Amino acid sequence: MDLPGLPELHASLVEAASAAGFERLDPGGEPGRCCLGFTRAGQAEAGVLYVSAGIHGDEPAGPLALLELLREDEWPEKLTLVMFPLLNPEGYAVGSRTNRFGIDLNRDYRARAAVETQRHLACLDKLGRFATAVCLHEDWESAGVYLYEVLADGLESWAGEVLAITDGYLPRERATEIDGHPARDGVISYAAEEVSRQDRVDWPEAFWLTAKHTGRCYTVETPSGAPLTQRVAAHQAAVRAICEVVLRKGGSPQ
Ligand SMILES: [Zn+2]
């Protein structure tokens, strides 16, 4: 699988989203200066699924997975979808984790120093609660797939069900410590209340989503050392699995 250039990927995402009946959430702009956002309305009672990717420009599997999912257009019609498939376009263009000023956008959701974060939050601030949020990432140091799961008090974990599906595409990371966090069977678990109380200033996107928009947030990590095709397939499978669980278990705002 070849990596498309930024203009090609941007155009492909816009075309595929339009063909699948999504509307733009963002005000547009040049591919490098545009926070692409798409939404498609479903049935209110089925809930809203939020999916984002590409906040780290050297992790292309997430944006490509969302492009493939838009092209195949097998999203459940009942779900309302909100998607930001390419949060760091200039980073993607040059294959860097940060934006072009060296800011890690996934540490910028409290400081809002980067224009990319400001553009994303301008769109997010117009949106309400999500049943579930999903952020697609890759990890250069891991040997397998794992999840960060942030849950509001009392909510049941879906992580095992999601990883059971991705197991069919890539092995699971089984280390008992991942990225400095205690982990079990590929899951790093945090309580939403714990996350939103943290006084650290370098908030990742998932902290903002948990504090403002949802009680259930998954960060899906695939191993960058695996072939791109498999990472993309694993991300697609994870998103499909989460859609299926949201529909089955109920999508009321949480
Ligand atoms: Zn990442």
C-alpha cells in the first residue's frame, strides 16, 4: 500500500465523504491548513459516534483506514457519525509526529497553542455529547494492538470485545506495562473522572473529549512496525467493532 500525498489524500477524503452522504463541519481551506470534519445524521436515539485520526503525522494508518471506511460506506445508518480524519495535515505531508512548528497536537488541548488545535476545537465546540469517541493512533514501540479505554463511572468495558475483533488482523500487545502505563490483555484503563481532574497542562485530545463530550473514549493503537495494509485493516476492524457495540448496547449520550 502506497501513501498518498497530502493533496491526494485530502481530495480523496472529501470525495469519499461526500459520496457517502456526509456534510462538512469545517469551513474549508487549503489541504495543509484545513481541519477536515465530516458528519452524517442517523437516528437520534442510536447516539453519536466520534472518530478521529492523523493527529500524529507519522501515523498514517488511521487516516487511511477512515478513507477506506468512507469508501466502503457500510456505516450503520442509525448512528450519527462525526469524523475528523486528518488532524495534522502538515505533519502527514512530511511524516512528522508534530505540526510544522514542532508542537505535538495531542498535548495541546488545554493550551490550544497550535492553529490546528484551535480549528479542531472551533468545530468541536459546536457539537454536543457523543455516545463514544474513538481516536486512531500508531505506536512505534509496541509489538501489537492495544487500547486506552477511558470510562465514566459505572460504564461497562467494551475493550475486550473490540480487541477480540482486531486479534483477527494483528497480534495484541500483551505487555503488563505499555507506554509507562499498567496494562492488562492489551487494555490501559482510566476512569473519566480521574482524567478530567488531572491538572497537567498538556492535555491529549482524549482528555478534552472525555472532559467535554463523552464518558467513553477509546484510543486505538496499532504497531508501526507491522505492514501498513495490516495496520489499516486493524483500524478499520476496530472502528467497525465499536460501531457494532454502540448499536447493540445503546448509544445514549454518556
Ligand atoms: Zn499517536
